Amino acid sequence: ENNYKVVHRTTRNCGRGLKANVNISGQTIKLTEHETSGRMADCVCPVDVEVHLTDVEDGTYRFLLPRVTDKELLIDLNSTTDTVVFVGGSYYY
């Protein structure tokens, strides 16, 4: 079992806080982002949403980002991977 860092690079209104929840069920990993504040700012800025997956077995997983894309992304997590970065519906190891 391995540990992985997952980063979702996105843009959000700066006045709103952002929190991420991760749910792992079988071979599916679901990352759900929630805004924690109703405040608004006059800008939209780049934000990295970072989560850590612990004790995950090697394998191919369906990765879901429901508030971002309806695409189902397949990622291969193995001992040579320690970080996965999602940018605009694509991902990079």
C-alpha cells in the first residue's frame, strides 16, 4: 500500500474558502470540493486543492471530480507514482 498526493489545479473566487473531501470505494476515488464561505471578491485566482491518499493499493482507479467535469478519469497508481496533478480535466504524474 502506498501514499499519494493529489492536486487539482483550478480557479475560484478568492473570497471563498475551499475544502475537499475524498471518498474511496473499491476502485473509485471521488474528490468533492465545497466552498466554505459565501463572501465574494472581485477576482478569480488559481488555486491548488491538495489531498493526500493514504494506504491505497496499487492499481487503476476511476477518478471522479463531480463539480468540475463529468468525465471519468482513469489513473494508474503504483509504486513509481507519488503525485497526480489534475489540470482542466487532464492529469499528469
